[in-house]
Amino acid sequence: MQLFTEIGLNLEVQWLCPELRNLNQGTLVFLHEGLGSVALWRDWPEQLCRQLQKPGLVYSRQGYGRSEPIQQVRSDPFMVQGVRQGRRQADYMHHEALHVLPAVLKGLGIHNPILVGHSDGGTIALIHASQYPVGACMVMAPHVMVEEISLQAIRQSRESYARGLRERLAKFHDDVDCAFWQWNDVWLSDAFRSFDIRPLLQSITAPLLAIQGKDDAYGTLAQIDDIASHVPHTQLCKLPNCGHSPHKDQPAAVNAAIADFLSGLTGRHQG
């Protein structure tokens, strides 16, 4: 746990391959999915860091993993030390990308990070990269707009939560109800139907890799195709026999795509 005084939050933080931090190799910063945490990444981030010979950082967002919980997550929001608490709003990923993530990076001395985001974390990475300098941005199964297929899967997850998913997730989150409902309630709210970050994408100048499985139950390939249409220098990787978690379903293919993508970006990653 580390306190980030600028935003008044205690967040679970884990360094990967810390012995590589002084080799000027750039720092991979992993941003987890909507129900993720440090532990739910399992060993993939460290394996990737070892393969690439780069240091890495994973952290659990507020209300996830071992990070500080959000009190009364299903009640009306209130403020603590200038940070909005309670029910998440439709712009929660903007808040993370533009306020929390910059404070984490500053507090840990990471400059020009190499972002690796999955699902919600991919969206957060894209929003951040549109407003802040990054060495590169790599996203897996991001959401740039809301599709009915996403909402259908999230409705199904609400049913699964009462039939065993809660118990499985409880091993990874100190407050599992907070972790689940802060994500599920927002996605299924009326206010979230208009969520769309495509207008921001054209501001991304950093190298960008977008990866998605062709069998993703949470989104169609339109998500990354729209990224490429707004950011012409985007490299796309569409994986067959792959669902919403490419790093779990096709780790070798994902690692190869990332290694190939980064291989030509010498001299740009200082973090």
C-alpha cells in the first residue's frame, strides 16, 4: 500500500523487475480491467517485463484488490479530501485517467510511461495518452463507445454474481461488493449509454497498439477499428480463438505482438 497524498488515496502498488529500473528501459504501467486488481493480472505482467527486459508497475484502482475501499458505493456520491466518493459517475474512467493516474505516476517518479491497459484499463490508457505524454500505449479489448453486446454481457455478469462469481472474486478484493457494483452499476446506468471517447483519440500522438480477440463477448472489432480510423498510426492485432482477455487466451501471440511493436521504438521510452 502506498499513500498518494495529492489525491489522498492509499493504493495497492507492486513493482515488477525493479532491478531494471535504472537501465533507462522505460516502465510498463499495467491498468486493469473493470473487475481486476494486482492479483488478478496473475503472472503475465512480470513475464512480459522479463521478456522485454523492462521494469513494470501494477496497481489496483480505488475499491479494487487491496486498495482503499469506496464507502457506500451504491449511495449518492460525496467528497473526501477533494476526491469524489460513493457511486461512480459515467466519467469514472476520465477521472482515473486524468486525475488519479497522473498522481500515481508523479508519486512514483515515472515519466513518459509505456501504458498497457486491458478493457476499462485500456480505455483509461487511451484517455490518458490523449492528454499526457507517454512513450507508447498498448491496449487490449478497450471500450471507446458503448455497444449492446457489452451491455448484454454486463447484465449477464450481474446474474452470475449471485450464482458464484461473488465468491470467486472475493479472493482478490478486500471489498468485493464495492469492486463489482462500482463497475456494474455505472455500465448499466442511463447516463453511461452516451459514453464515447472517440473524439479524444485524434489527440493521441504516441505509438499505439490495439489488440482484440475476434470472440470477445464484451465488444466487437469495431472498438479497435474505430481507434485506427481516428489514429492512423495505430497498429492493430486481431486474434482468432480469443475472447475478452487476450493476455490470458493468447499470451504468446500477445507477447509477440507487443515485442514486435516496441522493437522499433528505441530512444522514446524514459520512465
